[in-house]
Amino acid sequence: MGNDIVTIPDISEKIRERIQSEFVTLVPKEMWERLVKKEVEWFLSDTKNYGRGEPSPLKTMVRRELEKMFIEQIKTQLNEMQGTWGANGKMQAGVAVKKMVKEIAPELWELAVAGVVQRAIEGFKNNIVQSQF
């Protein structure tokens, strides 16, 4: 033994470990399986609370983590789209915004011009039809 000193916390830990290991052996295997199954089902199942449906703890955890992940992704994307103020005092588009606009420019142009062109054609057609009578 020598100079080894056993402290109260050491003794308490050994007693706790012994009781815990004995307790596990006292509970029949089938009972442990039922207890574990019940807890897993509770963890995975939605619950009713005064007539209101509450998401399962698992769904709540997943949603919380997804929310964190999406918020970070959105912040990152918004930061990448940050513009700058030019020397003339006007906002200059950032690199990401310029890239996005270049990618969707054909669709934007079509949306902006198609209605104007269509109205001009309709007006021209109406003028021709009306002038025939």
C-alpha cells in the first residue's frame, strides 16, 4: 500500500460504480429491452400535450440543428453578396451579385422587354385592323 491515500471522492466513485454494475445485473434482460424500447419510441414519436401535437424530441433536435445550419448558410451567402460604396457615393454591386445577374440576365431581359414588345405588337395589329374598316 505504501503512501497511497484514498480520498472520500475516490471511495464514493467506487461505491457508485459497484451499485451501478449490480443494479444492471438485477434488472432482467426483457425489462431492459422494454425500457429501452419505450424510451426510443418516446424519443422518436410526436406527443399530444393538452390536445396539441408536439414534435418528438428527435424532430425538435433535427429542426434546431437545421435552423442553425441554414441560418449560417444564409448569412454566408448574404455576406458574399455585400456591395461596396463607390467613390461617387453610389452602391456598387458585389462580385456574387454581378455573377448572379450575368447568369439570369437573359431571363431578366425577356421578362422586362417581352410585355412591352407584346403590347406594341397588339397596338400595331389593332391599328391595322381598325384602318381596314
